[in-house]
Amino acid sequence: MCRYLIYLCISVFMLTGLMLYPHATAASLPNPSSCADVKVGSSSVTDGYYTLVSNGNVFEVYCSGMNTSSPKEYIDLLHTGSALNFSFYAAGGSSYSDDGSPGVRTTFTKLRFDPATFQVDTGDFTFSESTGNTYHGYKLTQYPYAHAGGCNSSNLMGYANIDLRGLPFAVEYEGLALEGYYPYGSIDYSSNNQIVNMTANGFCGFAIPLGADELTGGGLRLVPMNVPGAVSITGEVKSIQVSGAQPNALLTLYDSSTHAQYGAAITADGSGTGRFADAPGGRAFLVTQTVGGVESTRSNVAVTVPDQVQLTAGLCSIAVSNAEPGATVKLYKNTAEPQLVDTQNADNDGRVAFTGLIPGQSYIAAQTVSNVTGLFSAEAVVLADTTPPVITLNGLNPVRIMEGLVYTDAGASAADDQDGDITNRIVASPNGGAVNTSVPGIFAVAYNVKDTAANAAIEVVRAVYVTPIPVFASADVYKIVVSGARPGAELKLYNTVTSAVYTGITADANGIGVFPALSPGQTFIAVQKVNGVESDPSPPVTVLADPTSLQPVLLSAWTDDQGFNIILTYSRAISPSLDMNKFHVSINGAPVSVSNAVYHADNPQTVTLTLSSPVPYQAAAWLTADAGAVYGVEGSPGIAGGIYVENRTLPTVTQQIYEQLKQMSGSGNRISIQHIIGWLSGHSVPDLNGDSRVDRDDVATLLRLIEPLYSGATP
């Protein structure tokens, strides 16, 4: 029921179109002859159009200043513009302009009119606009109506135009004249004296009303004339319907605000009716009829009704077309009582797009132009979105990362044909794409997303390979020794030439495995395999044949309790000749310089490196020895290679206790079991290993502090 209220409002608006320009008379004076008469008996009249009667003539005026004691009458000019109803005083000769303009030009839309004498006050500029200026004794910035002037301008004359078409008045014949000093020019009347074109020049010369001042104006006498009666018009959907015209009269449509003619004139039919089609909706118009070359007074003002808009259903959207540019378009749910959903303004092509709508829901729309609302459109049912979004991985798949390093997931992007970029809706699992890199293995990061219509994308999975640390391979006679592996790890050799794979060896409790019975001269790389993932390969090594050519091979490395020293163990005895600069250490991937290298005569297979910065507790350290960093006792240079450093650095709390125990031991710096027992008498066993629990491993760490019995031993 509610939707039809709009239709009712439109109908009421059309019926009241006649009142857009009020034509009223006061109740106490049924035939007012002035605007002052209109005010009699009423205190609420406003400026507007009113009908007056004077000397038996009925005509319409615009009453201005109705809130004052002396309102004024004006007649409304239907034909206006730069070349209609204007006056122009040309600059040149003995007159001039100071702004570069050709002179002063004034255009008029309404004329001050005396309904008693039918005279126009040409010097009233209330409803006028002026451009330029002219000096004639003083500066003129506006020029009276029905005036043309020039002062011997060699290339420009003064001009003026009077156009009273659409009014029941004409210019009194010979009511205009050429005046001034040696004036020349022309005054041309139309056949019914409603149009007058004027030119003037001289020393100076003017075309002006009789008795008027050439600069300030005066009175222009008009005479009543018979014109065709005004027609009646009605606003319809994008059209104006005309009635009451004379058969075959020429009908002209005007914009009521600008008085600009809209479209071409049409001819009334034999019954005096006509229809202007394809007029813009929501616009106010008026119409005149022309019979025998004489144009009637204007009709009432009527407003066209906007056309129905057209709807095209899309996925979760409605596209609106056929609206007036800039019109307000309202979208409603098509229910028993239409529910407003959204409001938008049409673009320059009369289009609007409504998005985010409910699939399967029926919608209707209507446009409003200049407070006039058109009829509802036909319904459109929104289509359902059944297309799922698409997920695209960023970065590599699969990804390899060494155990102990921090994994940062590269993420993914998601796009939907309706929602666009929905990357921010992606859910990565487990735990947002986190991977535990403390244990080697194959892990999966899954990505899922849904669009607004709850369509789920196909799940995309990235495989993350957490690889064991690389092992170290050393060459021996007819065999390869692999060290630095996880105890129990599967060890493999790959022949770098034939790609043959050697398996079946498992790392022992010390992370060492030996591949025997290999052919001398063959080159291999070694890997360890843990939880189905192989490590990156070791540096290549070549199987030896001659025992006299054995070279020292780095087998293991670990830190002392405080992390400042790394103890290296080689495969055989080395000479005291060490090259400190050929040892390279990195902690968590950052290089750390070696400040000293010490040879141990009592244990010739061992070297101690002192670092400029300690290896922090649980940090990942990697050591590389260049060829010639050490030499065998026979003079053979040590084999180049790298190895993972076993981190035996004690936590900070353990180091603090260690210092306390050393103080208890006195100057000898030897910690005995009695010192530990004495310390425990006043303390509880702390979490020395930093694993958030106190257990036998913490007791074993205390025992490691005893020197010399436990010094350097693994608990």
C-alpha cells in the first residue's frame, strides 16, 4: 500500500503545478490594480506573480518588496539572454573604457512597470546584470533599458534590443528617437511593435525613449495589445501535456527558471492539445502558443515526472540505468511495505551501482529529481554468488629451513570475483602459520578463506621441511667418517660423479658413523636423515688410499661452560703450528672473531679457540676450518670443512653459582665435592639448564663444576 503513496504524491504535485507561480488577489479587493492593492486585507502575502486589472486590461506582474509598505510591480521578460533585452553603450571616440571592454552592456530579466500609466522605468536595474564600463563625463557601469549610445566610435556602434514577446504589451510606435549631437543609427520595429532593434552613434549619438535621459534613463511607454490566451499544461512522465491552445497554434516549451527554449516547437492538433515528449524528469517548464506571429502570455508552470529507472540484477548487486544525471536514486526491498536499503546519486550517464545485496532478494527503485519522485521500477532479483575465492601462495613451496632457525611464513593472497582482495580474511593453520623448528621433520601450513557469500576457497597447503644440521664428512683410507649427526640419524653418502647412494649406516651415540670399503679417489657428500628429512650436504671429500697422506680431520667441537672457548677434536695428532686466522665462527648466522688458538701438548688432537664474544646459552654456532688451519705431525695440512658446535654454555644462573663456588674454594680455584655440599646447605638445587624444571640434569651440571675430577666431562 505504501508504495502507492509515491504515485499519489506525484499526482498531487502535478495538480498543484499551477501554484508554483502564485496568481492571487486579496479578498477585499477582487480586482487589484497594483501590488499595494494585493496586500490589502492580508499580512502574509509574499513576493511572487499576481494578476492585476487596470483600465480594463488583465495582465500578470511580479510583485517585489511585499514585506514593505511600498511594493513594486515588474513585468517578467520571457525572452532573455546576451542578445535579447539588452542595452549597450560603446566605448571609443570621445568615450572610453578603463578595463579593456568594448563598453558597458546591461541585460534585463524583469522591467519596473507602472500599471496605471503602462510606462517602464528604464533606469531601474533591480533585475539586471552588467559587464564592462564606459566613461562619459563619469564612469558608467550599467546602462538603462531601451538605450543605445556611441561617441564617434570608428569600429563599434551602440546597440539595444527590446523583446516583449509573451507579454500582452507592445512598444508605443515612434516612442523611441535618435538624440544627441549629430546622431545617426536606426530604430527598427517588428510588425506588431513587440520587438525593437536599435543602433546609435554620433558626437555623441543615442537611441532612447522620447523624453528619457541618455545616461540615466526615463519612461518607455507600452501599449496593451491582444495576444492569444495562455494555455494550460500538466507535467507527466518525462513529458508536458498542453491543452487550451488554438487549433494548429505553434507551441513553445521554456525552462521556467532560465526561460531558455527547450527543444523544438510543436503544433497543436485540431482540438488545441499537444505533447512535448522526452523532456527531462523533475524539471519545471512553461509553454506559450503563437498564433498569427503573436506569442501568448505564458502558461502555468508544471514539473515533469522522472521516468522509471531500469534495474539489472548481478551477483549481490543491482545496476540502475535510465536515471536523470545527478538524480537521487533510492533502492528498496520489494516487500509488502517497501523497505529503504540505500540511496545514491546517479552519475553523468544516469547510472548507479548498488552492491553488497542479499542473493535471492527482490528489489525495486525510484529516482527523485527536484523533489519529484518517479514511479517504482520493475523488480529485479539479486543473483547468488556461487564462485569461491582463489588463494595464491606467496614465496616458495616447499620451503626448506635448518633446525633451530626462526621460520617466518611468506603468507598468501586471496581474491574473489565479487569481494575483490580478501587477503585479510585468510586463516593460516596451525597457529597462524607457525612452525616448530626445534625438531627436523615435514610440516604443513594450510590456508583457508571464505567470501561474503560463505563460498570457501580450495585449501592451499605449503610444505615446510625443517632440515637437520649438516654433518661433517672426513676422508680416511678406504672409508668416510661422518660426524656431527644426531644420534640414531640415518646417514647417506652420495657419489658426486655417479650419483650412487650409500646407505645403511646409523649415527652412534656420539653422532658418528663410518662408511667402510670405499674405493680410493671417489668423492662423496654426506647427509643425515631425521624424521624423513635430509640435511643439506656436507662439503665433498675424497676417499684416501695412502696411509702416509692422512690429513687431520675435524671431528667435533663444543663450548666450555661460559661460552668463550670452543674445544676442537681432530682425527689424529696435530703439530703445534696453528693459524688462528683460518678458523671462522658464526653464532646464529652472525660472524664472531677468534682472538686466540691454543695447542695442547698433553692432548695433541685437541685445539682450544678463544672467541671475542661468548656463545650464548642455547645459541646455534657453526665453525669452519680452512685447509692449513692445522697440520698433522707429518706436515699434512688439515682438511677444510665445517661443523656444528655443541653448545655447552651454562645459563647465566649457573655461571653465577659457579663464581660463588670458586670463591668458596679459595685461591686454588679448584671446586671440590665438599664445596658443592657446603653451597647446597644454604641453597636449593636451582634450574641450572634453563628448561623450566629442576631434575637430575641440574644435579649433573653441578657435578660438572668439580675440578679436576669432572672438569670437561659430559654429565
